[in-house]
Amino acid sequence: MNRHLYTVEYVQGALLAAVALGLMLCCGPTWPEPPVVPFERAKWQEEDQRWAQGHAIEREKALIGLTRQEVLDLLGPPSSDVRPDHLGYDIGGIPGEYLEIDLGTDGRVTRVWFGGY
């Protein structure tokens, strides 16, 4: 086999693999977008609504500035309460995804975000 031909085939194969990998990374499978719904306390209480409602809470920044007790009154007991400055609520949807709530030194919500284990 011609050494030059082998090198051209190798480079072509590598380029094809790089293009395929690039397409998979930019256009591959993604998590579904959460529906755009307003937060409703009654819907939050329904297990199958927590994913959409959690995204509404984050998007609306509805908890920012509330005290720990106000959050507990609104959302109920957390799924994860391992630190005094943090609450975590299992929202279903993506396995292991939690609505994470950070509390400042004054005991008020400073940040709401999605995390998981």
C-alpha cells in the first residue's frame, strides 16, 4: 500500500470522526425544557408537578428574601435538610435533581438553584 495514500485515509477518517463528535456534542440529546408555568402552592404539593413548579420557583425568584420558616410554610418539609443554611427538595423529573435553597447568615433565602447528587 502506498504510504501517502494510507496517511490521506487516516486524516480523512480522523476528520470525519471529529465532525461526527462535534455534531453529537452540539446537536445531541438534551434534557427536556421545563414548561413555563407560574408557581402555585397547591400544584407544588402534587409529586408529579414538582419539576415544573421547581423551575417556576427558580425563574420567578419567588423565594429570595424569605425566611427558612416561610419557605417551610410554603413548600413543606425538605427532602434534604443537612445544613442549617440549606434546604433541598427532590423535584422528580431528572433522577437525583433537587431544588436547592441557600440561606444567608440572617436566615433568609439568598439563592435558589438546581443541583443533585
